[in-house]
Amino acid sequence: MRALTDAEAKTIAVLLGSAASPERERLSRSGLPRSTYHAARRRAYDEGWLRDRYVPEPDRFGFPFASFIVARPFADRVGELLRSWQDHPGNVVLLGGPAAVLGTFFHASEASARSMAGGKAWGELAGSASAVVADLARASVPVYFDYEGLWAHISGTLGTVAYPRGLGGDARSGTDPAEPLPALTDHQRWAAGEMLSRSAEDSGAGLPLVGPLGLPFSQQRLVAKGWVNHRVFLDPSKLSSYRGNAADQYVFIAGKPKADLRPEELFQSLVRESRVFPFLYVVGPDRVLIGAMGASAARKSSVSPGSDARQPVMPTLQESISGIEVIQEPAPSLPILVDHRYDRLIPSKARAS
């Protein structure tokens, strides 16, 4: 697998940070000639490095809780665990292989989320697991599969546009989290279902999505309200190195939050002092889960590739988390099996009929 070119690395960084921007703005930010940018963009989608999705604001669509689980399956029961998680109607992301599995599930109730996190249906299939239940009416997931920070760091791009992007907490902006949200109209639910279905089908074919400005008016309104968001996601299992830096190791860190944990301060310490750029950061009342990328080469053993002068990661974590568990696996051994399939939550009428 050949190394990424400068143009490809820069284009990936631009696309990760500017999902909803008009194409001319992306081109301008890349600083590349038009033909070079478009060739790199086309390759990024053709090779499966990137895919586009429309992501619903879960709480707004009846899913106020999520569970995030990292498990070590028993060697002889990997297939059973993967099938069990894939068959769960709320599963939207699943990646894994023989050594580790990560699943993301949306739930209509806290009881359902805690049942899934507790392993009642699958606990006998894994030797160990770390699970976090997130209240999506609040800002419990400040980073949600957002690789812009990492890739800006690797590619040498100056700054980020939107990192970190989270999940949840926005649908109730300015309202009491304890109050129920107004019901969606049938037309709004239909419009969202069509968006989510089309994004799964089009992006699955290696195509970038039509941006929000190209959508029908009813769907543009969902984006304008922040109820559905255009995202560009990265697949680390398919990427090669860039200038000797290879973010080819998943690193999952789980532990118990200390009483004085301030999630935003821990995040800033990781980014600014330890040069770690989490792609996933979930904070529950009794567990914290952080996902980051590392490098397999011995000389790049830190969580964040390409950093020399930085604070060690473990002391930074120990200030805020206790009982720390670390799972580290090569990215190619954890392929994406359920690839941000939000259409499973709100199917279009065409698919449902």
C-alpha cells in the first residue's frame, strides 16, 4: 500500500473539517489546483478512506440515550457476539474482529441502554467489556467519531474548522432537559428518513453526498435546525501512512471518572499538552470512554503520531480518571461492519413498505 501524497493528505483534512461547506470553499481551503483537489477527493471516496453521512440529532428523533461498548470477545464466540450486536435494532456503528469489538447503540430509554451496556443479552460471549451509557439530552458525547483534529495534526494543516464535533445536547438548546420535546410532524420524519436512507446508499457506493444546499427545502430545514447534520467520517482501517506517520492503531481508554473531573479540561489537556486528538469521547456518570489513534512503529509509540515535545498521556489521564483500562489493536484488524447506519433508526417509507 503506497503512502498518501501531500495532496491526498491535505484533501482528507479539508473534507473532514468542512463537511457542510460549499465545494468552492473546500477547494480554496485546500490551496490545491482544482484538478489536483478533485482527483484527490475522488480517490478518497473511491478507496473508502472517507464516507459521507447525514447524522440525526438522536434525542430529537426519540433516542435520548446511547450505549458505547468496547468488548474482548471469547475467541470461539466472536461471530456470535458480532451477530448479536449487528442484529440489535439500535446499532449504528460496529467495528471489530477477533481481539476487540466496539459498538454504538441508540436507545429509546435509559433502561434499554443500561440493559445493553450491562451485557444481559451478550455478556457470556465476551471475557471483558467497558461500557458507557450516555444521556444524549446533555453534552455527554463531546467528540463523536471526529478525526479532524488528528488528521490536521498529521497533515500539518493549520488549525481545525469544527473539531471537536459531538453527539446530542443540541436538540434541547435553551430548554429544560427534563421537559419532553415537541413531537415531529409526519412530514419531518419522512424527510429525515429519506435523507438517512439516501446517505447510506450513496456513500456506500463510494460517492460524496449532495450538500445541504442541494437538498429539497424540507430537508434543508432539518439541517438548518441542527436536527440532521452532514458529516464526513474516516475509516482508519483503509488508510496508509503519510510522511512516515501512520495512525494505524486504535487505542481505547476506559475508567471511572474522579469526583473533580471536568471533561472539557481533560480534553484540552490531552489535545494541547499530550498532543492526543480523541476521535471519540464519552462521559457517563460512572464511566469514561476515550478513543484515539496511535502508531504501530516503535518510534511512534505515543498515542498521537508525529509529536515529540509533549506531556506523557498516562499522568494526564490519571488526574481525572481512575481504574484505567487500555485496549490497543491494529486498525486493519477492526474493520467497520456497521458503518454509521442511521437509516436503521428512521427508515424511509419506501424501505419500510
